[in-house]
Amino acid sequence: MIWPGMGDPSKRKKTLKYLIMTAIVGVGVAAASSGIQVVLNQDNPLKVCINDRDTRFVITATLEVYVDKQKYPIPAQVGFKEGCQRSLYTLSNDGTIYAAWTEEYPFEIGHFLWMWEFPLRDMQESKSKIFMDGKESADFIRTPLVDGAHYRAEFISKAYDEFQDRDFAPPK
């Protein structure tokens, strides 16, 4: 089978030249995009390591997470990976979360959930809630982190069977 543009030798040269130029432009755009992202994110507290930074702004808060009405453990060492300490982290599994940066930054609960790689996409956002010091937050995952505050996150997964709460079957 003869591929389109490959039959006539003059067309073949033009087609190959066009494909090579397109590949060069594509690689150049990808490299430039990567370089720009590195430059733009060098001062983004959600993407860089804080190991060698003077972090004067520190927030400490507690967080409880419940998924389908069951307590979901927050692991120790969230935010630590391959010698890199991120700006949102935990030291132990007691629910205490820390946010640290060189200057004041509007950290949110959602930022911590993202760093933790919490499976938020598997949850029903319309039925999930975030409480700050006992009061439901209208901001959900955009609830700001406040020093000394206690947060309670209640998530309902998409796989949760709501009828198990209402049926008359014996307890499990």
C-alpha cells in the first residue's frame, strides 16, 4: 500500500520535510512550556519544597475525616516525598496538619486534600460537608485554614449505599 503523499518522489520529500518540521515545532513548544512552568511555579507554595526556605508563616490545625460515616485515618508524613517537604504536611497520624510558607498565604482545606492525594473525585460533593469549629462551611473544600481551628470533613462516596441506614436488616 502506498501511503498518501509517498508515491511521487517529489511529494515524498515535501511530506517528510513537513512531518520533520512539525515534530521539531512540537518538541520546541513542549520544551518552552515546561521551562515556563518551572519559572512560574518556583514561588508557588503548593508545588515547591520548603526544606531550604525560611518559613516564618506557620499554621497548625486539626482535621478529622469521615468517609461514609466511618473515620478515615490521616497518615503521618503527608507532604514528605523523596527528601522534599511540602508546605502542607503532617508529622504524625493524630490529625494535626501544618501549613508553612515564607509569607502569609491563603491555604485551604482542599490544598491539604490535594497534597494528601485524597480521592475527592470518588466522593459526592453535593452530600459532603466541611465543618470548621463545629459550624458547617459554605466554602466546602475552599474553607481557609486558620491557626488553631478544628476541621471535620464528612464525605459520602459515590459507591455508598444510603439505604443501609434506613433498612430494617440486622446490624452488621
